[in-house]
Amino acid sequence: AERAGETEGVREREGGSPAIHEYMTQEEEWDRDLLLDPAWEKQQRKTFTAWCNSHLRKAGTQIENIEEDFRNGLKLMLLLEVISGERLPKPDRGKMRFHKIANVNKALDYIASKGVKLVLMVETLVQTTSAKEGLLLWCQRKTAPYRNVNIQNFHLSWKDGLGLCALIHRHRPDLIDYSKLNKDDPIGNINLAMEIAEKHLDIPKMLDAEDIVNTPKPDERAIMTYVSCFYHAFAGAEQAETAANRICKVLAVNQENERLMEEYERLASELLEWIRRTIPWLENRTPEKTMQAMQKKLEDFRDYRRKHKPPKVQEKCQLEINFNTLQTKLRISNRPAFMPSEGKMVSDIAGAWQRLEQAEKGYEEWLLNEIRRLERLEHLAEKFRQKASTHEQWAYGKEQILLQKDYESASLTEVRAMLRKHEAFESDLAAHQDRVEQIAAIAQELNELDYHDAASVNDRCQKICDQWDSLGTLTQKRREALERTEKLLETIDQLHLEFAKRAAPFNNWMEGAMEDLQDMFIVHSIEEIQSLISAHDQFKATLPEADGERQAILSIQNEVEKVIQSYSMRISASNPYSTVTVEEIRTKWEKVKQLVPQRDQSLQEELARQHANERLRRQFAAQANVIGPWIQTKMEEIARSSIEMTGPLEDQMNQLKQYEQNIINYKHNIDKLEGDHQLIQEALVFDNKHTNYTMEHIRVGWELLLTTIARTINEVETQILTRDAKGITQEQMNDFRASFNHFDRVQYSYLFSSKKDALHMFPLRKNGLMDHDDFRACLISMGYDLGEAEFARIMSLVDPNGQGTVTFQSFIDFMTRETADTDTAEQVIASFRILASDKPYILADELRRELPPEQAQYCIKRMPQYTGPGSVPGALDYTSFSSALYGESDL
């Protein structure tokens, strides 16, 4: 009634005051015309009726005539309950007039209690300034990408119908083909939009297309009312889109984590399999029988250290880095920690690696010792053969001689000669005692050194010893026989006897000299070869004296021949007392003279070889004494850098990357030193007094340097990842690092190795740990008010295993948890509930409609069947699935 009165008043004013039109704006004139236009009033009534029905439909009813259907107040109260979501007082059910008035008053009292003026109530509900501007902004944002659409108001901007079609296409492109619309067909566009909205979006047709198109300025309130229905219809879709995005994000994180877990399992399996195959090879200490076979083993070991092991060192380091990065990502995304398969933990790999290095330790030393052993065995075996051959040649036929009984038919002179000859033989036999003992001693040493052909050596030695015993027995028996005959024989040629006595020792001396001059020698230093040269020079100094003895012996034989000739004796000129002839003495003496310069030459060649070995030692030492301190310096710089980290983490990362590149560029020096080391080993040089660094020291230091720089870079990468994921500023990260470093006591770990009582130290890095007291002091310094219960709670977070220490990563995780927000299982469950329209389960079709295909399939594959109340075929339990993402599961 008030609205009708307002219309009549406007009509009266319009007729009575023509001059007022001069001051009206175009929009005010439109408003005036609308108030005076009966069609406008009809359109308002129709729009309001449709608007009321769009809400009453939710309660299962509707109205056709506002005045008649709201007269008893019942549907008016129902409309207010649907709009507000609140319960109104119980209505009166009578049909009397006072019952109807009471119900209307209850509705009006409720409206007044909410602070709404009764006049123009509905228009006020949909036309507050903030609501109008918000709805207009929403329309502009949604229709911005569409051609021929420019929403600036709620009247003229909607006349061509493209705005309504654009809203529908933006949210449901499957319902309308926007590219086929014609701007010149506004009525067709509007009717198409309203039909689709009514059929598919449950939005009633509140307006007539002709009224909107043919009216100069369509009713703003009516269009706002109709457009607001689109807003409410699509608001749920936007909420579902947000929920779908959250689920996509969570699932993407989970898929990446699973990929990293599978990659870790694969790399760990390959590394452990390589270690399993390598350890038995390194533990095999079965010696070979020849030098060539042992040299082949040494070359195989060099290939292992140079080619096969370095890539595995890198793989092991990268595996630890990947494991730490994965665990950090899991902590950041609030996921449970990754537990590798049994036997593939980082600690398992470290233990296997330790067993590998334990097996490797001493393998090279064993190889070199075996080579030295085989070298000595070959030398001893050759020496045994020479001495055995010399003895066998000497002993050949001696038993037959001792068994002869020629003295029975000999003259006295001949018997005396036999006796003297036998005495000379005994002297010779005694002189050979040392050689037999040497042969036995060499055979025993060959047995002790496990010579591969020890059986034949033992057999030959046993024959020599048995023959020696037999010679001793036969010699004793013949002496006894000759002494019995000596009484019968008195004529002995003294000159032959003297010759025999002097020739035999001299012959032994020549034989010994020839053995010494042909003796093999092994030396490992210049001093040793110089000692042999000095001994040889001393031997040469004795040659004049020996030559005098030779001439004296030969003069005896000359005297014998002279006596025979002088007295025309009919006896042989041969000496009956000696097996050593003048020709033999001459031959052996010439042999000695030939061997002396040969010995000189071999000693000088060995001296040159030792000088060459000394140059190799000095060349290796010169490089090792530079590389060793360089590695130590770089270790100290990295340790100092990790302690004194300041400024942005990216700058620290760049500095560490530069360190890493410098280290990689230095690799060629290590390779050159490896080449010199190989030359030294091939020359069988086993010690080096010019340096305390061995190749093993350099290798261990180099591997440790590479591992340390890689782990330090990984720590900074982890800090960057934590900072970015948790939203920590650089200043906060610097404060965390400064506080931790202040209470992290400076402690160092050392790698020790010794050579000739020299102790080498490579500093590894700062300890990177705080004990409980230091951690408590650190928290107090950062403003925490700690009681015992609160501190115990915090310690259970940062030291869950009760190790007694707090790492820097645990410290960072704790500080970020204090400020950062993370996804939770409850948030994911709430997001799935939105997609499922508040159902306790979700269907596969709903997942495919709301999520991308890959992640929808991921959920369908992993979600268990829902078996709770209201279950339908194909229902999936999204609550259990979401809880599994954040709890203990096989994901």
C-alpha cells in the first residue's frame, strides 16, 4: 500500500510542478518514468514473486499472488525462515482475521528485530551499497574475458543478454556455446540464458526478455535479484574448485614423495648389491704361485680404486643427500617420515660401506707383501738350484771312489798316495759341509715361505743329505782301511801331498768366489747397493794374494814334474793325492777373472736403477707435500665456512658451489700423483723417506673433502627448502643460524693416519650439535619462558630418540613449527566433503569431474571402499584415505 501511495504521489507531483524537470538528471528521469509506468510495477511484482518462489521452493511450496498468499502470514513467516536460516515463533493456525494479523505481526516483529525498515524491505535486502558493489565486481570479473560484454551497472549492461550467457559459460561451458551467440539478437540471448538457468541451474525465470529489451532502463532491482541467483548458484562451484585445488596440491606432493622413495629404494639396492659382490673379492687372500699372477691381482686392485670405487663413493653420498632431502620434504608437508625397506636404511648402507672398507684395508699391502714373498722365493729357489747343482757335480762318483779297494794291489807308495789323497778328500769333504748346511737351510726357508714347488725341493734336499751321510760313513771306512795298510806303505811323494793340501782349499776358494760372483742380489736403496759394491771392491783387493797362492800351487806341480824328469822316474805325472788338476786350477782362475768385470757391470746397473728409484721417490714426495696441505687447508676453509655462515642462504650456496668447483678443478693433480704412484709401485719401491704422505692418505683425504663439500651444500639446500616452504624470512633464518652457532660449542672430528710415527690431521667440520643445557640456554635467549614440563615437551620434538643432542635441522624444524601453517588431515577431509556434497563418501564420477584425470585416478586407485551408513555401490572412503596421507601407512 505504501509502495502504491508513493507511486500516486509521484504522479501528482509530476502533474503539478512542470518546472522541476529542468533539474532532473537522465537517470532521475528514468526513475520517474518507471514509477509512472504500470508495466514497471507489473515487472517488479513478477520479479519479486519469482524471487520469493526461488526460496520457498526449498521448503516445498510457492506463491502465485503476493497480496493473497501472504495475507494470512504463514508463507511470509516461512519465507523469512528460509532466508535467515532461523526459526520464527510458532504461527497461529486459525482462520480468523485476528489469527492472520497475529502471524503478519510476528513476521514484521522479526524483521524489525534485525534492524530492517519495513518500507522497501526486499529491495533493501538486495540493494545495500556493499552487496551491490560486490555483486557488480563479481560479474565484471567473471565476464571480463568475453567479447562484447562490458558490465558497468544492473540495467543497460544486461539488455543484449550476452552478460547472462557469459556467466553461464564461465561456470558451465558444457551448457552453452558462446561463440555462436549474436549480439544483435538480445531477446534470443536472454531467453536462451533463462531457459538454461531454469532447466540446469534451478534458477526460476523471474523476468521477461521483452521487458528488459524494450524498456529504456530495465529495473535495476529486478535484474540484481535475478543475477544474485546466479551468484548463489555458482558460489558452490567455486568452493568445489578451491577444494579440488587443495586436493591436487596434496596429491601432487604425495606423488613426488613416492617417486623419491622408489628412486631411493632402487639406488640403495644397486649400491648394496655392488658392495655384496665386492667384499668377497677383497677378502680373498688366496696367494698365487707366480709373480705374473700376483701382478695381475695388483693391477685389478688399482682399477678398482681408480675406476670402480670413485663412482660408488659419489652414489653413496648422493643417496644420503636424496634421503635427507626426502625426509625434509616429508616434514615440511606434514607427512610421516620415510622408512626404507628392511636392510636399506642409511645406517645399513653405512654399515655395509664400513665392511667394504674394512675388507679393502690391508688388501693392497697384502698384495705387495705377496709379491715381495714370491720375489724372494724365486731368488731362494734359484740359489738352491745353483748350490745343489754344484754339490751334486762335486759329489758325483764319490761313493764309487770310496768303495774301491785299489789299495789291496797297490804299492807302498801308491797306498801312501791313496792315504794322502783320502786326507785331501776329507779336507774337501769338510769344506763342503757349509754348502750342504746352506742347501738344507734354504730348503727349510722355502718351506716356511710356502714355496709352490716345495715337494721337489724337499726331495732333492733329502737325496743330498742322504748322500752326504753316506759319504761320511764311506770316508770313515776307507780311512780305516788305508791306515791299516799305511804300515806297509812308507814311500809317499811329499810334493804331491803338499800340492793336494794347498790345491784343495784354493780350489774351494775359487768355487766359492765363482758362486759369490754369480750370486743374485736384491736391494731397495742406494745404501744397500753401495754396500755390495764396497764388498766387491774388497774382494778384488784380495786377488793379488790369491794369484800368488795359485802360482805357488802350480810351482809345486812343476817341481814334481822336474823331479820325475830329473830322476827318470816311471810314474805318472798326475798327482795321486788330489782330484784337482793343474788344468782345472787354470780354468777356474780364468773363470774368476771373467766373472769379476761382469759383477762390476751388474752392480753398476743396479746402482743406476736405485738412483732412478730415488728420483721417483723425490718426484712423488714433491707433489704429495703440496697436495696434502692443500686438502687440509680446504677442509679447514669448509669447516670455517659452515661455522661462520652469514647473509642470504643463496650467497652461501654460491660460495660453497665455488669451493666445490675449485676442488673439482684440482682433480688433475690427484690423477698425476696417482700416475707417479703407479710408477713407484711398478719399480717395486716400498718406502719413501722424503714425505710422510702415502697415496692412501691422499685418497682418503680427497674422498673426505668431496664428501664434506657435498654434505655442506646439501645442508644449505635443506635450509633453503625449509625457509621457502615454511615462509621463513632470510632475517629469521640468519637469526636461527646465529643463535645456534652461539651455543654450538666448537668441537672438531679428526681423521688420523700414521707413517713413521708422523701424525696427520684433516679437520672435518664443526660438531653441529647442542646438548640439552645449551639448547635450553638458546631458547631462553630467544625469549622462551621455559618450565620443566614445557622444556620436556620441546625436547620430545627435537630429540625424539633421546640422543642427548639437538641437530641444527631439528632446531630449524622446531622454530618453523612455531610460526608456520601446514596442511592437516582435517583440512583435506573437509575439502573432500565439499566435493562429495556433504556425503560421508565420494563416487568415482565425482572425483573425475572435480579433479584432473591423473590425480582423480590416483585417488580412485588408493581409496578404500566405504562401508559405513548410507553406503552405495562404488562408494569410496575419503576419510580413511586422507588420514592415511598424514599417518602411518604404506603410501
